[in-house]
Amino acid sequence: MLLLAGCGNDDTTGTGEQADGHADTQVTYLDGKALFELYCIACHGAGPGHPGTMRLEERMSADQAPLLDRDNLPPDYVKLVVREGFKLMPPFRPSEIDDAQLDLLTDYITGDNH
Amino acid sequence: MAVHPGIVAADQAPEKPLPESLTPAEFNRAVAELRRAIGDEWVFTDDEGDLRTYRDVYSTLPDEANMPSAAVAPRSVEEIQAILKIARSYQIPLWTVSTGKNYAYGGPAPRKPGFFVLDLNRMKRIIEVNEEHGYAVVEPGVSYFELYNYLQRRGSKLWIDPAAPGWGSVLGNLLEHGAGYTPYGDHLLMNCGMQVVLADGTVVETGMGALSGSATSSLYKYGCGPWVEGMFTQSNFGIVTKVGIWLMPEPPGYRPYLVTFPREEDLYQITEIVGPLRLNMLIPNAATTVGLIWEAAPNATRKQYYRGKGPMPMRHRRKMAQDLDIGMWNFYGALYGPEPIMDNNWKVLEEAFRSIPGAKFFFEGDRPNDPAWRYRVKLMKGVPNMTEFSLMNWVGSGAHIDFSPRSPVTGEDSMKQFTLIRDRANEYGFDYIGEFLVGWRELLNIFQLIFDRLDEDERRRAHECFGHLVNDFAEQGYGEYRTHLNFMDEIAGTYNWNDGALWKLHHRLKQALDPVGILSPGKSGIWPASKS
């Protein structure tokens, strides 16, 4: 689900199309899956070509390397790595992923609903 | 009043560096005013918490060298104006970043410790996409991923041109003179119109945008009178809050190709061949000749082939090249357009490349499981991804700073650049990890100086190596087009013709446009008069 915030229009479809034809995507991501797909999957998806997965394959079994396949990730650890970075991964700022979004993202990564 | 971490005690020496202009008490007052202006949650001062996310984790220097004392993240031009008013009042240096992903050149960190970061990542509006005329207008926080996703959701037939890491800012990369891999790869060339907030809060629309009600703001670049956009790139004369960017219409055909070459010395002939083909547009996109390790990195790490210290010996590199079926150099290009045009152009290209003994050709379908091929195919048709970051896996906790000189497109220049960098890197114990791009009439050599960021000795050696390279290349008449925070003064110093006349002009402009000296002091070696 994408919710528009501060767009000054009554669009509730999430596409951000305004009446005058101008696009506007000043959106607030309020969905863990959407956040994961925007910020994480390019490095942590399954298969070759994902630098984070490639790195994790060096220290754990291949089937545990993609983040969504991990069954041992404590939520606090996920939050720590997002804010602190880890190995090649730089930190993510609250202006990118705010604390409420980080909760949703963490729930998605550590939960079973994916 | 709420107690915020990172607020400093007014009656004792602060535990963190502050801007030179501020006492601890003034710092606290300024922060309180900023919180009132843009909201409590978007002002960051906690050195042990959120503010740490603003450090440059890829720097060759310790974190402290570039740690801000605070960061502010506005969401609108009006909030920027409010911040500027406070900054002018307290003489606060504001270091502007967009998505803050300009890693290798500083990331979200400021030039000097204590500066405030003006973080524009929350300004995420895609203000306009024009399918008919092929452009978008975006704010600083819009990443390549976000613009691409937006166009895809709407079924657009417009391509974007991402830098290799897709998390970068469309606007920020353009302002840094960044490049991509489609025929629209020169990002500044594809800019049309800007909105700039000056240090005094004045908002300026450039080009045709200066005409009230203009319908051509994103169609014609030059307006009437002086063309000023370039002045706001790699500079600190204003805060760019909006850009128009031309987008390439999807062509009727796309045919990527890879040609591998077995010997290091083949670079000479590759460059001689590619230069005229690029100049005459038979190669219409950024023609990229990728070195062995860069090409190998999505598939391999260094320790899989060599566990010794120092640069990887040639016999190990040959083994890696053989295993991965890649060359010492690997040329990526693509054909675009109707089939008959691509067929005819390919005849010319194939004949040219075949003149190099050992050249091997690969096309769509030949390397289905090779992530290196796959990400290049994506980049050359404007699909953002992060695969190139696999380079950070080459050593343990990989980090990099990039050395990026430009030269004429000749075989002699390419070999001279390559051997200069390789020998200097090897002297300091690093591998040569580079690629050569022909933008149009110039050759850009990107050398990724990759080091283990958790190894203090490697960081120190990388810093020294980089400093030597700046001098080496200046002596040969080569200049870098962009650099890391900590080498901006050194690079500026190499542009010294006529007693540094150009940088003297920059400083006169700085004084005129930002007399208090609050905007990104030191950017590109341009300092306010008070700090010159």
C-alpha cells in the first residue's frame, strides 16, 4: 500500500497522478514489502548479481544468504545493521527509512509473510 | 523542553566539533530554532545514534574527519528557506546532499567536521513526466530506482539513464557531472532547466523557466541571456531543488554485445578503434572497456584466486580470466534502432574489433548465468540495479574511493593512464581495478581504489596512494573531473593556469552569491572569503 502524503490532492490510488497531468510521488511507504523492494532487494535478493547475498554466501549456507530466506534474524539486529551498516553495506539514514518504516521493514524481513 | 541527545552543554567544552562560528550555547539555540522550523524529528544531533548514519563509511580517513554536528532534512523549498534564514543568522555551514549515496566521493558526509548536513532526500516529488516530449522534472530525493519504478508502473515508453548504483539521485548525479550507459549517458547534457534556492532565500528558475507560464522549461535549455545551470553543478553557489531531465524514448531495437580481449596491451588498439566509432556515433552509448577484476567481481572474490598480500600476480589473473571466460579487457556496447540499421552498423563494428587477435564476441543468450553481463545489459537500456557493488566484495570489508582522470581518446593516452595507475596502485599493494569510458571526445578512466575499510594500514596506504596519483596525473597534464571530499583542495589546485584564474573567478562568484559563506564551504575547493 502506498499512501500519498502532502500532495495537496485527493488522489488515493497511490499513483500520484494529479488533475493537471503533473505527476507527484511524494509518497510515504507504509508497507514492509514495498520498503524491502525499494531499499533492500537490489543487494539482498536471491541469486547471482546481488552484492549483499554474495557477501553473505561467504559465511553461511547458500540457502540462508538471501535475507528473506534467513530464519535466524533478530529484529533488533536488523535495525542495528540498517542504521550502522555492516561490512560493505553503508548505513541508511532516518531521512531514507524513518523509525516507523524501519519497524515495518523489520517485521517484513523477520516475519513469515513473504 | 525535550532533552535531545547531541545537544551540548552550554557551560563546558563540547564533546564534538561544532562550526567555528558557534559557541555551544549558540549551537543549542540554532538547533532549537531549526526544530521549530521543520519539525523535531527532522533535526538530528545524536552522535551516538541517528547522526552516525551521516558518516562516510568508505573514507580513507577516520570517521571523525567528516562527522557533522547536526543534520536537517527539509521536505520543501519553504523549509529550505526557513533553514537558510537560521543558518545566515548563526553563520552555520550547511553541506547539501541529495540521496547521500555519492559513495567513493563522500556519501552523505560533509567536507569538515562540525558542519551541518542539509539532507534533501525527503524531497521526493516527481513533478512531471512528459511522455510526448520525453522528459521528467524531479526533486533531489528521487533515486533512479524510484523514477524507474514510477515510469514502469505507468507503462511509460521512456528510458532513464541510471548511474551504475541505482540508489543514486537523478538530480545529484547530474549535478556531480555523473554518467550512465545509454545514449543519454552524459547527464548534465540531458539537463534542461533548474530551480535554485540562493543563500539569501531567493528562488530562481533558469532557462525558459524564467518566463512566467513557460511551456518550454524542459524543452529548450538556453533561455535568453547567460546560461547559468553549469554554475550550480559541483559548486556551492546555490541549492538546486528541481531539475528537468531528458529521457530517451524506447528504441525499436536493442542489441547489447561484449567483446573480450586477452592481453593488457590490447587496450591501445581497443581505444584507437573505439574513438572514431564513438565520435561518428556508430557506438551511440558510453563505450566502456572494463578491466579484468572489475568484470570478474560479480562472480568472484579475490581470495578465491589469491590469498597473498599485494597485487594479484598475473598467473592468478590469467586463471581467473580463463575460468570466467573474460578478457584482460572487456568492451561493452549496444546497438539501438531499427533492425536494418543495427545490422549494418554491426558489420562495421565487427570488422573493426576482429582486427585485434583473440577478440571474442558475445551476444544476448550467450552468457545467461553471468551477472556481470546481465547488469551491463540492464544499464545500457536504463534498468537500475546494484550489481556493480559486488566490487566491494573483492576484499573483506570493501570500501573505495574513485580516481577519475580524463584524457584524449588515443591508444597512447589510454596505455599511459593505465600503466601510471596500475604501477602506483601496485606499489602501494593494491590491485588495478578500472574501466575506460569514451564519453564522446574524451576518455574517462575510473580507477576504483578498493581497500579493506576495517584495516587501518590499508586505509592509510589508500590515502597516500590517492594523493600520489593526483600529483602523477597533474604532471602529465591530466585532470580529474570529480573527487572525494578529502581531496577537493588538491584537485582544485591542479587547475592552476594563469595563477589559478578560474578558481579565483569561482571565489568572486562565491563572495557575491553567498557572502556569509553558509553553503557547502569547501565544495570543489571553493571556500568563503572568511575561510579562503
